[in-house]
Amino acid sequence: MVLKLKMGAKQVSSSLVLLALISILVVSVSAKIRDSTLKKIKEINSNGPYLGLLTVYPPEEAAFNASRRFRVGTVNDVKVIYVRCGVGMVNAAAATQQLADFFNIRGIVHFGIAGSLDPTISYGDVAVIKRVANTAVYDMLNPNAQTTHSHVTKDDLIIGEYHQPKAENESSNRLGRVAFRGERFFPPKGEPNVDISETWFNSTKKWVDLAFQLVDKVELNETGLPQKPKVVVGVNGSTADISLENLAYRTFLYDEFKVSVHDAESSAVVMTSSSNGYKVIAIRGLSDLSGADKAGTPSYRDITANNTVAVLRDFIQILHENNEA
């Protein structure tokens, strides 16, 4: 069937054929898949390879006119398989692994909305993430604890330093301090069952380099936004299963990790794609200012979702023109 996908001020026709693959989403990878479904997957893969598209929230899905199932079709004459993973790192990793396990894909483009930690990036802007860290891997230490773990920030998050009002010489709190660590990562060409510690997971360099063409290419919708939106390429991202609505913690992450964007899925998608040896990139629109405001208003979420899909569309075209999709 032919659908009209609303993308900012523009529209593009994309042929999307709905496949009855919902069972793959709701059962584990080890569970038995019906023979009819496996036959359909084999048929689909014979027409590949495809570009995998993975998103998170209903607003982006509404902008992309898709449902919760895997869909296969074309965007800008590029063969794609699209799926919404759902919120959180486990959902994101599982959906990414299913794309890698079941389908003949060339790489994965992850897109969605997120919160801004960077004062130079605001509502409606769209960020292309160069590298992303899981900032929820840490040791919760006692105030004077000693540890031999390798930590990844210059300073720990010391709870007592955030007392307000702060008494003279007050720096202790029974919650102690948070000392951040890296993920345990199995590289695609590493030794079997041997993991390494990694803090940052990189989007594919060539894809990030190509994404710089988006800065002057994409027409973003600015209706109702407090400023003219822009595309920002090459930022650092932060991922955690934490809704970041605290200004002090936002400031700490920005200062210590130098991260501009916060969400709950990107590092899981990039890490899982990298572990499987696939090219990957994360594109996130900014619908709110994490910790500096309340959650983004519905109008900002909708506009940002449409702006993100506009960037996605043009990025797919750039990949196509450069024989990357």
C-alpha cells in the first residue's frame, strides 16, 4: 500500500507492506517461530539487503505512519525494514538484535525524540549523535569508600555537595557518591567470551561524516517554536533508563561527560549494532530541556517528531546517493 508520510512541511510517498511478524516482537528469540513466519522472512530477505529503521515513541511513529509491527517497504527508493522498539534499553537492545538476527540488513538508523542537556540546543532541533554512553552504569558508594574499579569521569557525583542550603564544611551524606563505570562490551571481532570495558559507543564514522550534508539541506518546521530549529551533527549522547528531570544532575552530566542529548535507547541500539558488526547511527530531535523544564509539551513533541523524520528522510537519500543504502 502507498502511504503519505508527513515530514515537516513536505511529504514523500513510501510503499510500505505490513507483515504479520508481531509474534517476533512479543516472544524471546529462543522461542519457536511459526514455519509460515520463517518462510515469509526468508522471502523478504531474498529481496534485501534493507536499511533497518528503529524508533521509540508514538509521536515519531505517527509522523512515520507505522504501527508496532515490523514493516517492509521503501523510503526514497531505498529498501527499508521499520520497527518501533518501545521505551527503554532492554526493549531497544532486543529489537535491534531481532533486526540483526532475522533480517538481511545493511545497517540501522535509530531515530526519535530526546531531551537536551546542552544550552545551545533547544526545542525542535535535531541532533545526529557521534558517540553515546550509558550513564546508568555506576557504583553507589559510601561516603569514604575505596574502590578498585576503573571509573570514567574526572569527578564522582558526591551527594553531599548538593545540600541546599549548605552548612559550613558540609560535604557528607549517607548516600555517599556515585562513581561511573563503562559498559562490558563484546566486540564483533574479539575473542569469544572475552569482554572489554567501553564508555563510548560510536555511530559509524562514514555515516556521521555524510550527515554533515544535512545541516544546510533539511527544511525544518518552526511553527510554534521559540527559535528557528537547526540540525546539529557530531554531538555526544547520554542514555539511561532514567527520566532526567533534575537540573543539578543535568549539569553534572553535561560537565563531566560533555553530553548534549539524553534518552533511554540510543546507547543500547548503537552498542548492539556494533556488537553485531553493523553500521549504525542515532538521530534524535530535542523535544524538551532535560531538568530545566517540565516534560516537553505535546506541541513540541509533535513538531520535533516531524522534524526528526524530515532529517531521517533526507539522510536516507544521502546514504542512497553514496551507495550506503
